[in-house]
Amino acid sequence: TAVPPRFFFHYLSFFSTDQQHCEKLREFAARTLEAKEEYYEYCKTERRTFAEVLWDFGSASPPLDHLLSMIPPILPRKYSVASAPQWYRKDVWRALALSSMPQLRTPL
């Protein structure tokens, strides 16, 4: 769920086979004010993920091992009981969140 940093776009530009994609990826990675604004609008405002960027620039296909080294790992949430394996190492626990929606009543 992390937003890709600008160097990720620069990295993808090396593996793009489409010239337009390559140029756009390099624009997002550039250090000019206009490029930073475009990156912010494309990535930060829309909260795009790594997967969405790869989908948008389908011609960029880096090797899997390189791609995995560029994407940060998902870290466990230390404040969640479900992701604290040090408490119960031998047991498997399942955490569920139940919520109920209030019934909306409309006059007929």
C-alpha cells in the first residue's frame, strides 16, 4: 500500500520497451519542479500503489528479483494482537473484526 518513490520510476524506465512509457517514467523521476508536481499529482494525490504503476506502464517488465528488491516489505503491526507471534508461538490465532451497519429506515 506504499506510494512508489521517484527512484522507482527511474528504475522502471530502464525496463520499458515503449518509448512513450520510458519518457514519462523519466519525467516522473526528474528533479525539476514541473516533474515533482506531475509526480505528486499522479502518485501522491491518487495514492497509487506499486501494482497500479506497473499496470499503467505495462511495457516496463523488470525481472522479478529486481522488482522485489525495489518494493519495501510489508512490516507487521506491532500494536495488533494478530501480528504478534511472540505471544503464542505454538498456537494459531485468528483475529476477526465484526462490524454492523445501522439499518436505514426511509419513510414510505
